[in-house]
Amino acid sequence: MNNFAGIEDQYAAFEQAAILLQTVPYDGTSTWGKGADRGPAAFLEAAENMELYDIETGKEVYRKGISMLPPILESASPESMCRAVYERAKELLNSDKFLTFFGGEHSISIGAIRAFYEKYPGISILQLDAHADLRPEYLGSACNHACALYEASRNTNLVQAGIRSMDISEMAFLDPGKCFFAQDIYGQTAWMEKALGLLGDEVYITLDLDVFDPSVMPATGTPEPGGMDFYSMLKFLKLVFSKKNVLGFDIVELAPLQGNKAPEFMVAKLYYKMLSYKFMDDEK
């Protein structure tokens, strides 16, 4: 297993690293476009071709140390995968390092979020997504990608942004005062401060790549029209990281397209940007 972005071993060792990267190449419940299981490999290949100085923050955040962990490969059932992610996240939360997860489809977030809200009962979950993902179960499983945030909606302070597709049954579980629909935030910025005010001090971010417009991110299972652009997302993420204590995050639903490497390179930049924002105030 290569080091993330080809960084030197001294920055990739678990003991010295401030950041952990856990991949979960799982695609067991997606219902249209397949390929999210290939997302982590494509993301990591793109990261190896990425410049590691961030112009905006003036940082080389990899110097904080980014340690890649062996992937979680459990795939016997959606439930067993969720359990495996939950158990690994629980274990990693004892390390006092900054935890990041890369899917795989959105169902991988269920176990990670569960581990975080058990350790941090007052945590807020910020969901950036095209889909509400609030079904209690779908196709016979509560660990389906369409159920990714249902458990969080019952157990945490869930704030959603970018939503533009849902089933009517999900309205029973959606808090309209904490959901920023894509049609209402397009071309606007005032919603960002409002969303920030709804979040508590401690935040976990789950970012489904279909939150972006397909013109920016076509490589995802359900590319819904009308999504966010790259710089609007960065503006919002920088605000969240600068004002809140982000405890961890996941990025999910990259389904690579043959012959088009731009989407995975964008995702690599996005991941690195989020780390740069997390540690932008550190002296080192």
C-alpha cells in the first residue's frame, strides 16, 4: 500500500500522524450507477499526482502526518459492513487522531456516524448531499445507501444542505428548519451563516459527491442536476472548519468514469482542502 499522495514515510507513519485515512471500498446497495467500490483506488491514484502546497492557506498539511489504514473489506451483507465500520471507528476514536473516511457508497457512513455520536453525544452532523437519505429501511435493509442519515436524524443534530431529491415518505423524518434545499441556496451565500448557526460546537461532516452539480462531478451513482459548484462548497467548508470543531468527516459515492480522470482529481483536491482547513490555524 503506497503512502497517501506519495508522501515520505516519516509523514505516513501511524504513530506520528495527526490524520488517519480509512477507506471502505463497498458498493453493495447502490441501485443505479455502480462503481463506488472503485472510488478509493481512483481517489488515491489521483492524489499521487497532486501538488501538496495549498495556495489559499499557505500550508503543506501533509506535514501533520496522514496515515493510510488497511481498507475495510467486509461485504457479506450491508449490516456486516456497517458493523465493521462502526467497530473500526470506535477503535480509532481512542487514538485521539483526526479521522477521515473515504467510501464506497453512502451506507459506509452509518457505522462511522454511530461511533462518533456515541462518543460525542452532543455532536452535530452536517450532511452535504443531493438526496435526503432518510428512509428507515430500503429494499429490506436499514443499512442501505438510501438510509444513510436516518439513524443520525434520530440521534444527533442533523443539518442538511444541497438536497434536491427525496421520496415523500422521508418528509416524516426531515426537519425543514435544518434543511437547505438546493433550489433555495443556488447563487446565494446568506444560507451559509444560517446553517452554521444551526450546528453545535462539535461537528462531523458527511459529504456525498452528488451534492455537486454533474457538470462538476459526473462520476457518481446518481448525478442529480442543480448541484453546488466547487468554490461555493469550499467557501462553506472553510467557514465550518474555521468556526466549529470538526471532529472527522467522510467523502462517499465516487464512481470513476473510464477515460475521465478529472472527477477523481477534483475529489483528491477536495479531501486535501478539507484537511488544510482543519489545520489552517496550526503553526506547523
